[in-house]
Amino acid sequence: MKILAAGIRRSFAVTFGTVPGYAQFGVPRPADEVQAAVHRWMRGRLEKKTFILTGVLSAGQVLYAWPGGAGVEPVWTFAGEVSVVYCPNVGDSDVVAALNELAGLLAEEFKQTRVYVSYRDEAWVLERDGGQPSPSGEAGQ
């Protein structure tokens, strides 16, 4: 075996729910619908002849609490690393733009108020216009 390519590790994650708003008792969308949404984003980028990010799609639950209450919400996380083979010259700002694009599409597709994104050592929350306030009543910034 020989090393095909090497580079700096650039991990990313996009975490989102599929039950509209903050409804913890709604029915989450099935895996095939979530996979299809991510694949549509990938195919759209390929049609534009730009890079894609590949990753692992995992189901989970986010647990949260606020004074006087607590909740759990089913979520999906699409996580991976920028490929040192296929994306060696893609800049960080382009990766961030691609992650924000994906997060926006997922927010619209699954009617999510917020989508959580991380890249390298940074994390941010994107909030969709017209989304619901959080269960604690907190408004977006």
C-alpha cells in the first residue's frame, strides 16, 4: 500500500431535524427521503461542475432543556471530511459556502427553523426566515 494523497484534516457536519418546527412527537421523515435530499444537492453541484462533499448520514436525537421544560427531537447529521483526493485545492471559504447551501436546502425541504453546521474548529447556526421560535420562546438573533 502507498499513500495516494495526504493533507490537512477538514471535518464538517450539518445537523438538522425533519419534523417541522420543534415538534418532538411528530413523525420524522424516513431515511430514503433524507438521502434523496442530500443526493439532489450533490447532483445539482455536479451539474454546475463544482465540487461535492461526501459524508456519512446518521440518525440521532438532540436532547435539550430550558427552565421549566425539556425536549428531545429526532435529527440527522451529514458529516465527513473534505476529500484530500477529490478536493485538494478547494478553499475553506468555498467549503463554508457549500455547507451553508446544503443547510439552507435542508431547512427548506424539512421546514426547519435552525440547522447546525460545523467545519474544522468553527460552528454556527443558520436560522430560516419565518421559522418558529424555540420551545424556550427565544427569538433568533
